[in-house]
Amino acid sequence: MATKEKTKTNKKTTKKSTPKKTTRKLAAKKKPTKKVTPTKKTSKQTYQGEEAFLATIEPYKLNKKEKYMSAKQKKHFLKILERWKQLLQLEQNRTADKIQNNSNHFADESDRATHEEGFTLEIKTRERERRLLSKIDQSIKDLDNHDYGFCMNPNCGVEIGIRRLEARPTASLCIDCKTLEEITEKQQYG
Ligand SMILES: [Zn+2]
């Protein structure tokens, strides 16, 4: 138990007890209210409409022996649907802000009239996007239930097909049933 302490270490008490700097950071550190600002460099994130989005879909490379709606294919479509959903949600927030701003800015009746057209269009687009969003949600659910990719017509149920799904990722009817549906609708409504 001989602890050789050769040199008596002078306990250097260099511990200067520096008084705590009391730099009061003023309340400038307020949390910035999260708001989606469209003007920021989110060029990659902005939604340019359905057609533009669909054009960005990279065709799935089919393996010859691959089963239809294999796990890999499902993943491919899930990725597409989720990306689409995200973009649409961003777009919805952006439009909501825009509509809000519009109704604030144009108190003047004539100014308002000038912008009315674009305004109505904006609302219509938004409504369309909202419907699309719910379709996308349904498709994501279908993927989960293994219903995705098969015609939902109970008398049919055939494979919708990878290429058709890439052209219309929310499709729930095969091309034949869809065509038939459109014909029937036309007959019913004029
Ligand atoms: Zn069908």
C-alpha cells in the first residue's frame, strides 16, 4: 500500500472561481413561428401540378420472374404516393396562406374583382387537390391491405398493371372497367 509520492504536488489551486458571466441573452431567442414560406429555395419541393409530378415518376424496372405487386413493387408505389402526398400537403398550406392574404389585401372592391378569377381558380384547384389527397390516402391504405394494384370492381379484380399505375398511381379500376364506368357516367349525365 505504498504509494510513492515523489514530488509533493502542490495542489495548484488555479481554480479561479470566475464569476458566472451574466450575459443575459435577451428574449431575442424567440422561437420562430413555423410557417411554410413559399418563396424560399424549395424549388425542388414545389408542386407544379399533377402532370408534372407524374412525369417525374421513374418507371419501375421489371424483373422477368417477378410476381405482380411484389414487396419491391409495393415499395416503389408507396414511395411515389408518399412523395405526392407530401408535395400536395405543402401546396395546400401554401394556397391556404395565399387565399388568406388575398382576402386581406383586397379590401377595395374593384381590386377584388380583378383578382376574383384567379382567386376562384385557386380555390377550385385546392378542392381538386384535397380530393386527390384523399384518393392517395386510400391508395396507401390499399397497399397495406394488399388490395393495391388490383381492379376493385368485384366482378373483375384483374391486375391493373404497373404501367397504368405509374401513369395514374391512384387508379383502383383496370382500364376496361374504367372505360366502362366513363361510358355509363356519360349516359347518365348527358
Ligand atoms: Zn376491372
